[in-house]
Amino acid sequence: MMTQADFLIELGTEELPPKALSTLMNAFAEGILERLSSAGLSFDANVRYGAPRRLALHITNLQLHQPDEQIERRGPALKAAFDPAGEPTKAVLGFARSCGVEVSDLVTLETDKGAWLVYQGTKAGQATEALLPGIVQQALDNLPIAKRMRWGSRRDEFVRPVKWLLMLLGDQVVPTTVYGVAAGNVTRGHRFHAPVELVVPNPAAYADLLRSEGKVIASFSERHELIETAVKQAAQAKGLIAVIDPDLLDEVTGLNEWPVALVGQFEARFLDVPAEALMSSMEEHQKYFPTVDAQGAIQPYFIFIANIDSSDPALVIAGNEKVIRPRLADAAFFWETDKKTPLVERVERLKTLMFQQQLGSVFDKSHRLQSIAGFIAGEIGASVSAAERAALLAKADLVTDMVCEFTDLQGIAGHYYALADGESESVAAAILEQYKPAGAGDDLPQAREGMALALADRLDNLSGLFGIGQPPSGTKDPFALRRAAVGVLRILVERKLPLDLVTLVEFAAAQHANLPKQDIVVADVVSYILDRFSAGYHDAGFRTEIFQAVRALNPTQPYDIDLRVRAVVAFSQLDQAAALAAANKRVSNLLAKVDGPVDTPVDPSLFTEAAEAELFAALEAVTSSVTEAVQQSHYGLALTELAGLRDVVDTFFDQVMVMADDAAVRANRLALLAKLRGLFLQVADISVL
């Protein structure tokens, strides 16, 4: 009797959202696999498929029947199960009835807390075929679909209308209906090359049958690799390099079942337009891949993926060239028209753009940015005048035709228009870099004026929105404050800027008029930013207590915090770390019990034990070098010096009773320990470790 068989499910739909296809494919597969595992069903490998009109999963050697489950239910205590006459009580009768057995079928379980009556039985496993319909439906119901749609006269909802359902266990159809469509053993080929139904004899035949007879490459990863390779080869054939944006590659993979790479061309006159505008037009609107030469200069060729293998490729190419031409003509028109009005003359028009109702217009924001960017520039050795000029012009491109059409060019367009207006290179560069980093892994501003403006923009958002009581909540973060906080940290740390968050946020908050939460905004914003710091270290694999050891000192200079954290990481890996952390914890607990100050000078004349003198001498020997290292931010060196105290600290605690009866001796010993702890606290509170 067969105990395993391959399982195949394919849900056929209208064209699925290409940007979400990979996510839907994986979520569909994981939803089914997790539920099979939860049901106790074993299987071997699985292959996921995702194409514009289908989600599919092939599982090999799926167990055909659940294993039987051994059940044990504890009932009433033995002494409560029978009355004095030995008759069953209502409690045990009810328990036996709920288990579907007689009282005599129950067994006695002896425990250290007494004897109990227990039901022991076996729950027969179900056939996999009977479980699959429910498992599939649950997986579909739990897909991450932002907005579902209805079709026809039914009330079913899915991301797109469902057209067919293929569901095989071995070579047999699993009888079920999903979204009003009955399961069968039939798939469908390419909409144009093979608009026919194809009978799938068994799960293993699925992918090859679709490819050979249906002109469909069902594997998302295979199409992804094929498209990337074809695009690169098509560019190389022209002596060029293809610009392949990973997100666009994913999207194009989700748009095509039978991809064919072709090369189109446009007039060289369009190359006068900024390259980013041309690329945005090709990538965002047409899903084309731009090309550049070996020096990175954009070229008048593009590569596109056709979903058909045409008998007349030249005709397909001509059609795409015809489509791209008006797009590029629009970009050229916007470029020439926008240049007629300098950015500085557009600033006044920013009054018509609302930044946030309580925080005013983008014009108001621009003037706040001038003050904040100028202040930061002065702190980091940048040109104050260039930073202020860049801040004034930073948002002016929002009212250009180019940015209205290509919204992803804000900042980029402003950079080109600033140069065309005769603004300095430093001003134009700062305008370009104001949005950096745009996300995780993105580049940081290079110029100091750009750093000043990028920090100013984020600090203005954070202080303003926290100041009016609109911090991020749950998954809602309409002003991207989480990303802003991470951006502030990355710029300060990775560009090694010794700036204090409290100072920065205080200045930024002061530029806003009448913030309702003015009294708490600085503390809230600083705390919020540092919380993002903690999350970043956690994601990087750092132990939580490492950052907590530094955070315990309440530092607010991110670059300095990072130096301390990395020093504590290195210290924590030393052999002496655990003992010294424990000693610091012990010292912290002792000092916490003392009323009043314990930072009085240590008096060696009160020492009664040799270990006291040894510890005092060791502390005196390292105090100067540790303090000097801390002053120079060489925290690793400071902790290495302190690590050498392990033996004398251990000896002290082994041989000295800190809480001596003599008050003067006790106070002197506490002062000695306070000196020890004070040295460590110059770097971090390692007792947290």
C-alpha cells in the first residue's frame, strides 16, 4: 500500500500584481507547508512556482495519512472519583462520558501529589486527501493581500479573479472547490502562444509540460535568472552595460511568462536631458532597462522584455520605440521649460504646498531648514552660507514640472536645476544629498553641507511631529520618522560627527512656533532615536545587554555611543569580563544600600587587610591611563587596562568583609569600591553584562 505521493496545486488567475508576485508565491507555499507540518504530515522537498497567471506548489513524497495520536486526559483525583460506598461520583461519570468511555475503562495514574483517574486512548489520523482542501483554503485566506476584489456574481474575494484550479495527489485529483472553481488536472498555457488547456498526468510532469507545450516558464527564479542574463547579453552585443535595478527585475519577472529580450533605440538628442530623468521614464513608466557605456554615461539604447517570441521582432521593437519617444519628449520639454525659472524664484510657490497643517507649508519648512542646517554646518566645519543656501532651495524642485511628473527625481532634479542656475557646486551637491540615506544600505551624504542639510531635514520632521503629538504608532508612520531616526544615526556614526542629540533636537524644536508638547519633545525624540539605535545593534547580532551597558550612562552623542558599544563588545569577549561584570554588580548592590555619598577620598590609614591596600594600589596605578584613554575616546584601551584588575578584585572580595562593624572602616571600604566602579563607569556600566 502506497504511503507517500507527490502533491501539486496550481491556482490559475487573471494577471497577478507583478510587484507582489514573489511575496504571494512564497506566502502561499509557506502557508501550506506550515499547516501540513502542524497536521503531522511529513514530506521531502518542495518547489514553488509563480508566474503572471498562476501560483503553484509541488511537494514531493507527502505522507498520505496522518499518524495516529496517543491521547491522555487527566480526570478527577481518585479519592474524589468514588463515594464511601465505592460508587462512581458525578465528577468521574461526567469525565468518562466526555471521553466516550465507561468509568471502568479509565486507568489510575500515581503521582507525587496523589492518584488520579486518566483516560488513555488513540485518535485515528485522517487521510491527507481529506485535510488538503482546508489547508489550501486557509493558506489562501491568509495571504498578505492589501486589497481583495470580487468578480462575477459570487461573494468570493481574492487578489485577482480565479479561473482554474489544478490539485493532484499522485495522479488523482483532490476533490474540492476554491472560490467557486472545482479542482481538476488541467492547467492553461501562454495566453497567446498556447491558449489551450493542458492535462497534467502527475505533479512531476507539471513544469516541463508547461514549458514544452504551454510556452510558460512557471519558475519565478528561473525566469528571473533568464531575464537578467538575457538583458546583460543584449547590452553586451551593443558594447554597452545594462542598468538593472533589482526591484525592476523582480517586477519584469512578474510580468512575463515567456520572456524574450529585445533592444530598442531612441534619438541621441534626448541625451541632453539629465540621465536620471531618462532612466526614470524608461524604468518606472515603461519597465525598460537603460544602458550606459563603460564610463557610466547613459546611451540611446534600452532593453525590454517581450512576453512573446515574435516572428517579426523588428515590428515589436519599432512599437516600443514609438511608445518611449513621447515619454522622453515630455522629459525633454519639462527640462527646458523648468530651466526658464530659477529655483530661488520658485521658493515663494512653496507656500501653496502644505507640509503638515499644524507645522505649516513647505515654505515654512524651508526657512526652518535654513536655520538648522546653518547651525549644524557651523558645528561640523562645513560652509554655513552654502548649507543655508542649499536649505532654502532644497524643496524648490517640488514645484517643477519634472518632479511633478517624475516624483522620484526630487532632489536630483533640484541638483541639476541649481547647476543650471549658476549655484555653487557645494549648494547643488547638498540639494542632491538631502534625502540620503533613502533606506537601509543606501549611500550617505559625502559633502559636509549635504550632511548638515540631510540631518536638518530629518530633525525638523522628528521635532515637529513629536512636538504636535504625532509620533509613529504601530505600523502607521506616514512621515517615515523611523527611517528619519535611523538616517540621523547613520550619518552621525558613519560620518564620525561628534554631535549631541539633545543639542540638535533642542535647536530643531526651537525653530517651530508653539509646539503643544514643547516641554517634552526633546526627551521624547532623543529617546525615540536611541531606541532605533538599540534595534539596529540587535539586528547586527549584538547582545542586548551590550547596548544597555552603555545606555545606562545616559549618553546622547551617537558616534561616542558607538565607540563605547564596540569597546564593550571587545571587552565582553575577554576571559576577565564575566568576573569583573559580576564584581561590578556586587559593588552596585552594596553601594545602593548606602544612605548618603560614598565618593569620599579613600584613607589608606584605615586599611586593615592587605587586599585593601593591593586594590587601592592597583586602582591608583591605572586611574591616570584610564582617564586619559577615556578623554581621547579610546574606550577599548580603557577597558583593557581595567581588565587587568580582575585578580586584585577577586582577592579583595575573598578576603575582605566590606560591611565591617567599624563605621569608619566600612565607609572607607565602600569609598574604595566606589572608586573602582567609577573607573568602569567612565566607559559603561558593565554590571549589566
